[in-house]
Amino acid sequence: MEILVIDKTVPTDNYQEHQSIFWALEHLKFKNKAGEFYQKDKDYLGFFPDNTSSFGTFRELSQLSENEIVEKANSLDVLYFADTYGVFEGDFKKIDSEEISKKIYGGLNRGDINLLREAVAQHKTIIAEFNTMASPTSAGIRTEFENLMGLKWTGWIARYFDEMDTTINKDIPKWFISQYVEQHDDTWVSAGPGIVFVHENGTVEAFSNGIDYFGETPKIRTQRINQHGFKLPEVVPYPDWFDVVFIERDYQVISYYDIEPSEQGRNKLRDMGLPRYFPAAVVKDVGKGQYYYFAGDFSDIQNSIGSPRFKGLPSLWRGFHLVTDYTDRESFYWNYFYPLLSQVLQKTYKEKKRGDR
């Protein structure tokens, strides 16, 4: 099965934004047309870090002619946008945390959109994850992406923090703290768990656990009977970044985010122009293929997850990693994302075999 992964956020050689995808491909024994397994350090387009003064090189689609783009799309079964955020100087050298780090490379570009448009015209399977259409992608390119995929970003991204007391938790970005205090009459939020919301226009908001919402972490909920028959846990905690998107009616929701807002929280969401629930994973049938959007940093995994060559390993790891342990990043992979991705890949492969007959 021919799969093209685009990952522009590769500051180090642990490939944390796409290694989990390549693990799944090898474990499921998917190979390219040369009969070889996909290699996480070579078989993607995006940024390739090195030790030079420019920090790395990049391979991308913008150098391809129109005919080459058509040929590329023709050969593909799956186009996967894993991460387009990019790499910044702060990834490679120490800069003041108050400063905005200068972009080295990142964002969707014209070449990406040209391939996407051709993949759409050919009804290929397209998968995109959180941040594909957000900063640093330009507004014009984003609009083209949204129109082609039938999605609309609300401008909001959000993330859970287990402690909002800034004297205890040093991971809350300083820019968020200063913007929040400035926008909320020099006040800060209650100590304890919270969810921060950031809008692309600079507006920030925070929800306090037990006041604005309940249940500590955001939850990804999957109805047992969903239209596309995905078998996934009914509830999985999700503590990482996600974006809030609107979807066209021909999308089916596989899973959705539930932050369990209080009445006060629901009013806040309304004021922010947001609904009670947010899509987490959605799918749209387009003839031979499907479009998928995962509204979270799902494939991001920092540590090595072992050899993909042992049969039954995902089931074994699911037994070791409690689905309820949100602090364990691998738990999310084994309990939710690997089962979702493996079902997506197998569905696509079945469709390809049917079309090949």
C-alpha cells in the first residue's frame, strides 16, 4: 500500500510526530511498491534534522511540476498529514521563553495543497491530524485546505494541565499566563487541574476543574455502535493539545471530546462560539476512499515503543497500560490510537484490493 506521510515537525531524530504511524505500518506488514517496509527516518516528506548551521534540510512537494503532482497522487493509496507545525530556532538553541521563536520551516504550502487537491479529485484516502490548518499555515492556504476537506477550524486549540498553580507547574507557557492576566482584570485561575483554550487572535480562556467543568481531564468518547463500525474503548482520557473544528454534514463522528462542562462552563463555551461537544475523530466516505480528521496530537509519542515484529504486541501492551492513566502517553497509543489507525489502514487496504479486482 502506497502511503505518503508529511511531517514538518522533526527537530530531533526520535521522529516523535510520526514514529508511531510507521510502527503500525510495519506491525501490520504494510510495504511500499518496492516490497520494503517504510522507514521512519527516510520515507516521509518534511524536515530532516542534522548538525549543520541551518539545523537540517527539507524535502517537499513545492518543487514538483503539475504533471509530477498528478503522477504522485495517482500512485498513492493514503496521504497522511501527521504534523505541519514545523521547526523553530528554540528547538535547537536556548532562547528567552518570553520571546517568540523564529520559524525555520513549517506550515502547509502550495505544493501540499496541489497534492491534496489532486488526491481529492482521485478520491484517495486522506488522513490529517491536529494543527494541519493552524499556525504557521497562512490564512489563504488554510481556507483551501478547509474547503477541500469539508472542515472548518474555529480558531481555538486547547490543552489540559494537571495543576494551574504557576508556582508548582512550570510547564504552563509564560505567554499564556501574561495574556490571561491581561485579559481577565489581573486575576488568575484556581489551583488544581484545568483546561486552557487559546484562540489564534490572541484571546485566551481557562476552565477550572470542579467550577467550569468536571471529570479532571477531557475525555474522548466513542459510541459503542458507530456508523463505520470502529471498535474502540467507550471512554479514554486525553490530556494533550487538540483543536476545535466544525465539520460538514456528510462527516460521521467516530469519537468526540467531552469536557463535562458545568452550567457556568457551558455559558463560557457559548460566549466563545463553541458547542458542548467537539469532534475528536471524524470520517467522510468519498467513493473509493475516505477523509479522516483527528482533532488531536494523536500520533505524537516520544519514547521508543519497541519492535513492531512481535505478533500480538498491541494486545499485550494494552494489558500493561491502563486506559484510565492519562499520565501514561503510551496508554493512549495502545488503547485508542493504534486500534483506530490499524482499523483505518485495514479498511483502506480492503477497499484497494476490491478496486484492484
